[in-house]
Amino acid sequence: MALSLRAWNAFVPEPRVVQSFALPTSHIPKRFQLSMNNLSAFRRAVFLSVSILTFVAAPLTAFSHGFAGDRFFPATLTTDDPFAASEMSLDTFSEIRQPGQPPFKDFDNGMDISLLILPLTALTISDGYSIQKAASQRAQTGFDTAELNLLYEFFENDKHETIASIGLTWDIGGSGRKSLGNDSFSTLTPTFYFGKGFGDLPDSLPFLRPFAITGTVGVDFPTSSGTQSDPNPNVLEWGLALQYSLIYLQQHVKDIGLKAPFDRLIPLVEFPLSTPLNRGVDTLTTGTINPGVIWSGQYFQIGIEAMIPLNNHSGHNVGVIAQIHLYLDDILPKIFSKPLFGG
């Protein structure tokens, strides 16, 4: 489950004279951003993914996490998936050069864990730890804003590979270090989640059947409206993920002879987007276009995506995100396959 999209922050830490401003792409969590200008960090992410795949690329049996009928929906990286399940992002490491006076490098390690607490209901806890370093100045460190999300999966149709959920996200104001740009006020975001596989297309369109789409639509409600010079608007947070599952192609359409690890790949493009709605803030939509790939095994998945700015207002630097995600309900089914309560 990807972490929720957020934030329009500013800070002037002491005694450093460092000021950052609200980036148009700041609705994407900082721990999801990794500047491709820093090629050493990019190489580390790619090397880690390839190294792990080398050891786990043996053929695997079908697994239970994230299914609607024959369709497996992976945990997407920058838009949330619609499943209530026990899972964990073991680490999402990011590194990016942020503009400011002066510019600074932002390193972040983030983690989230989701637990099935009631039937079809999952609670997710997310946080991260940041290091911000400007040239010739001391680094500032601290925790990001902690986040809670409650998701209820209210609809599933296996025949048509369709799923829908509703949820509420709470960004806990004051839980992150303010000098790192974290807000002192809380934000609540009710959200609708959906997923649809196209395996129900006619047999005359076999190579379209591996396609699937997931998405979210939510609105931020900050508990503080801010000031006239620094408003906190309601923001439409919306996103889509278009996927093409080679797993589905091999198992349910036609075996084209792909070998490990390629037979476990899901190429995808994500579109995490953000549109301010009021309080005098420009209503221009910002976001990124994120082509990438997910490798999914029986117990975990590895994903990597580029992050391409949607427009000039969304930024100018192409970045990358990499993540390791664990399926707790498959790793320890005796503990996590059933709800903690009411199971």
C-alpha cells in the first residue's frame, strides 16, 4: 500500500538559514522521491532490486494476497491499492535535491505496516525519518509526520475482477519535526479506492485481458485554514495506476514462454495527482507520470519507477522510487491471514 499523497510545507530552521518552499510535487511523500541526478543512489536501488531477484527468481505457486478472481493486484508505489490486507513496506529509501535558499539534499527512510483488524478492514501506520543537508551547514534530522489510515473493503466481484473500498487518512499534526517542513496541524482525507481487471474481455481480445487499473479519489481537509498569505486549501488527491500483468498473461491467457524472473513482472504507469480546490490557491493540477515495473513473488514484491513531472508547475527533475513490500498474510498465515478481531 502506497503511502498517501500530501503536504504544502515551508520552514526556516535555526540557527541555519535554510528555507524551502511548497513544491508543486510535494503531494508525493518525500520518502517516495529519489533524484536521478544522484546516479549513485539510483544505481544502488537498481542493484538492490536485481540482486534480490537473482536469489528468488524460481517459479512459484499461486499466492493469496491481493486477488479478485484470477486477478492479482500488486501494492502500487505512489497510489494506494484497494485491498484490506496485512502487509508491510519494509523500507522506502529516498534521496532528492530540493530547491531552497540554499538548496539541500533530503534523505529519507520510510516504513508502513498494515494490519487486518476486522473482517475486510485494515489499519495502516506510516512514518519516516529524514536527514536534510545543505552545503557547508550541519544536517538536520527528525521524524516525518506520522499517518494513520483506516480502509474498509466493501465490494468485490471475482467474475469481473473488480474491487472497491473507502478509507480515512489522518496526518497527525505536530508528530514530525517542524524545521523539516512538517505541519503543526492535522489533515483528514476521506478516500475512495477501486480496482478493475480486464480479464472479462472477450477471447477475441486476448492480449488486452492482462490489463488492469487501480485508482484513488480523496479530498484533504486540514484542521487549520492557514492565513491569507499562507493558506491551507482543501486539495483533491487523485491517482491512477495502469498495469499489464505478465503473471496474468502467462497463467490465464497464453503461456508465451517467459522464464524467471520475467514471468513475475507487472509493468505499470502510475499517475499521482493533486489539485487545490479553494482559499485562493492556484487550482492547476500537479503531479508525476511514473512508468516502472513490479516483480511479485509469493511472499514479497520489489518495485521501481521513474517519476516524470506532469508539467512545469510539477517540477523539472526526473526522479525514481524503489520499494520492498512484504505480504505478511502469506509469510505468516497463522498470525496474519485472519483479522485480529472478529475473525
